[in-house]
Amino acid sequence: MALGSYRPLLADGQVRALLLGTSVSGVSTGLTFALVLAVQDHHSIAAAGLVAGAQTIGDGVLIPARGRLIDQRGQHVLLPLAAVHAIFLIALAIGAASLPVIALCALSALSGMARAPLFASLRALWTDVTRDQAELDVAYSLHAVFNEALFVGGPLVVAAAATLISPAGALVLVGALEVAGAAIFTATTVSRSWRGGPRTAGALGALESAGMRTLALAALGSGSCSARRGGLGRVRT
């Protein structure tokens, strides 16, 4: 898609604010990298992997619950979620040098459970900030571009922070930026006013749909390899 097609959409101040908040918070794409650096500074790379894995498990276990909370209460809950997530990350950064690995895993899992899904929340807003199907298609294209850019940029920011400050400092920075991004995002009128529509869901939620099950199965292979984006290699700063 030509770059010029994004200009009308980006002329909207709310769209720019939503993308800014998502971009600031999106540094968290480097969170796995930050966890590995902070933990392996005082423990083994195996321990760092366990702590990073605990974060992913904690995040994944409560994804449906967080989604339903946002649907029912509105997107303003993103900010307190981000704050709780950041508090656990800061505790993890402070305790990385002295706490046993099991305690670090617990803190990591708890932080994952409170992770604020800003990027998923942004997808729900595109229908509210676009005027027709053509502009909605452009919005989804822009969403995909930002997604890939953040997966590249987040680890780069973490690497720079770990080098210039410290690995623990990089972890604190990720938490702080998540809160700042959530604050910018939820300050927009479109985010504050959004509410999920009434719907019924069975025990499987969205997976009740055969099409959704097919998509989930198709994404399973690439999703299981997502650690490659997290920078799980041994890196010394």
C-alpha cells in the first residue's frame, strides 16, 4: 500500500494519539529480552529462560479474562493493568540480584497476568475512527506496519537501555513506558467512550467459531517460535 494512502488517516489527531500511546507502550515487545538480560546478570541463562517463560505463561493464561474485563468495563482499565504490570517488573528488577529463581518466576508470572493489551485494544477502535470500508482497510494495513515496526524497535530500545543504564534499568524502563503509553492511549475520547457490545459466548469463547479455530491452529506454528523475536540468546552488556 502506498505511503500516501496513510495521510488522511494520520491527519486525525486521535489516530496520532492512539498510535503514539501504542508505540510508547510497544517497547514492551522487547520485554523478554529485558528479562533475560536482567536475570542472567545474576543467575544462569537457564534461569533467565525460566523467568521469561513464566512471564509468557502468566500473560497467556489470563488473556481471555483481561479481554472480557475490557469488554465489560471499558478501555480505561488498561491504565491500572499497565501500572500493576510495571510494579511487578520493578520488583523483579530490584530483586534480580538477591531473590531465588522461583521467586523471580512468581513475580514474572504475576506481571504477565496484568499485561495491558494495548495493541489488541487499538484494533477494536479502528471502526470508530474510520469513515468507510476503504479507510478501514488502510487502518488495518497501518496497524500491521506498526506491529512489525514495534517488534523490531522494542528490542533495540531495550538493548540501548541495557547498555547505557543497566539490564535492570532496561526492565524498569519497559514498565515505565508501558504506563506512559497506556496513559496517552486511554486519554483519547474514542478509547474512553468505547464499550464492548453485548454478546454471548460459550465455554470456548471466540473458539466456538470454526473459522477462529482454524485461524488459531494456523497461528500455532509461528506463535510457538515467537521466542526468536524476544532475543533469548546469551547477550552480555
